[in-house]
Amino acid sequence: MPRLPWGCKRGNRAGYGFWGCPKSAETTPAHHHLHHQTCVKPYPLQHPGSPTNPSPPSSPSATMVGLKPPEVPPTTAVKFVSAGMAGCIADLCTFPLDTAKVRLQIQGEVRIPQATSSVEYRGVLGTLSTMVRTEGPRSLYRGLAAGLQRQMSFASIRIGLYDSVKQLYTPKGAENTGLAARLLAGCTTGAVAVACAQPTDVVKVRFQANGALLDGARRYSGTVDAYRTIAREEGVRGLWRGTTPNIARNAIINCGELVTYDLLKDVLLRTGLMADNVPCHFVAAFGAGFCATVVASPVDVVKTRYMNASPGQYQNALSCLLALLKQDGLAGLYKGFIPSFLRLGSWNVVMFVSYEQLQRAAVLLRPALA
């Protein structure tokens, strides 16, 4: 395949064709040789010494960190599998922070009186050290099996299908994907992912919170036992407890996470501030994690409490919210914010960097495996 002239950027997820030109334009290498001046360039050509944009480096590969963008776009199947694997990698790295977040969010809940558990958690490091001291190091990864099961179904759908759904909402012939199409795509994939993966999320939260009780009061002996016990005692509907607040939460998180990552990455590439490599993915993912935590923390607290509640404790998610506000006030909506940000910020960085690299690795390995 002929090499492209320098400056013709491969497409990103902002509505441009894979080679960086509008989808309505021809996207062959010959087209680029004729029209490369109109393509989106990672480093805009200009006079040296421009104060607004730096001159391009002498060699694009000299600043490349990680695998280079492939010349063939990844298929939907590759994105689907890569997203699930990246979600699992991120969970393995950040699961203790997620467990600390859950413990802090349910602390002080009326259902768990102080007489049942005398342990009090203070801050992220305090929570982690207390868990290690009172329950052992393995408690930090309690519920990991359900967490990995969740990511293989949940992350695969909401992240792996985002690009495809975004294109469905993009009007035909449009040169750019608008903000509305991105938001709709984020809400759609988030809602579908919750509907499919909700049982794994319920079990993960229950099992993470299970260690806050004394041994005699613990409800589940393992992840499989949690599935069986919930289905037996609460019915199949119990496995989908909290679906409504979880859909709301993930619609918000997807808009604050995927859409923010999409926009930030697009801006960084269009302005020429960064090339399409690991540093760019890191910056965009960190910003996405912060935005997602700010907007989703209140819904996340309500979701965690409602999913961890005993049968009949709350009539619905709204009654759970009102009980939380009555007991803790508005500050209760941001319980566990620091561990939420540490977890979601680091999770986003690990997940998006892994996701981008796994896609590229899969495309590069495909000819060798054929």
C-alpha cells in the first residue's frame, strides 16, 4: 500500500473517515496525494516559529509512544473484545479503590447499625489499611470475579459499540459528528450495557459490602453463592435491583466519560497539541475520569445503597435518595468522592490506554494469524 504524504492524519472518532478526511470524500491513498492539503493534520503546516502552534517534528515516528495507528480500521468485533479486555485490566489495577469507595458510601447506613460492625472507615488510605488489618489483604479484591464478569459484558457493550452507535446517529453526508449524536450514543450503549450486565453489578456491590459485616452476619460465602442466594431469596428481579438508578448513572457516566474522552482527544489531535499516541490517550482519559466523577457521584451513591439494601428497606430509588438526604444532607451525595475520583480517574487512564493499544495490536496481528 502506498505511503501517505506526511501530515495526512488517520481518522479519529469525531466523524471523520479513517484517513482523516470527511466520510463523504474518497478515502484512497491516491486521493490523499491529490488533496492532502485539505486533510486534518496532527501538526498544521505553517511558518516556523509560529507562537500559536509548534512546527511539526522532523519525523512523526520520533514522538510516537506505543503502537502506531494501523492503516486498516479495527472492526466492531475487535473493538468489542478489546473494550472488555481493557475493562478487565483496569479493574485488576483499581479494584481496591472501588471496594474502598463502596465501603465509604454505605458507611452510616441505617440498615447496618454500629452494634453490628464497630469498624469505622476514614478516608481512602484509612479504609484500605483498616480492611487489610481487620479482614486481610484478600478483602481488597473481594467480589473481583463478579467485577471481571461485569466488565466483559458491560465494558464491551458501552465502550466497544460506542463508535458504531455514534455513526448511526450521525446524519448521512455529515463531515463532523455533532455533540448530540455523541451524547445519544453514550446514553444508548450505557443503557443497553446496564440491562445486560446488571446482575453482575448487583453481586459485585453486595460482595464488596459483605465484608463490612461480622462473620456471622455475612450473607454470601462466594460469588456463585451470591447469585444463587439473591435469586432464591429475592427472585430473579433481585438480580436486576437498582436497574433504574444504574441506567441513570451510566447514561451520565457515559456522557461524562466517553463523550468527554472523544471530544478531548479530537481537540488535541485537531489543534496539533499531541499526536495520536499514549500521552494523548492519557490526558484525554484523565479529563474524562474527572468529569465523570463530578457528574455521576450523587447517582453512584444512591445506586450503591439501593443495590446493597435488604428487601423492603426502600420502596424505590427515590425513597433511598430521600432517606440519604434526611440522614446525611447534600454532603451525603458525595460520600466517597475522593476514592471515586481516584478509582474512576485511574480506571479511565488504564482502560482507554489499554483499549487503544489492544485495538492496534489486534489489527497488526490479524494478517499474521490469517
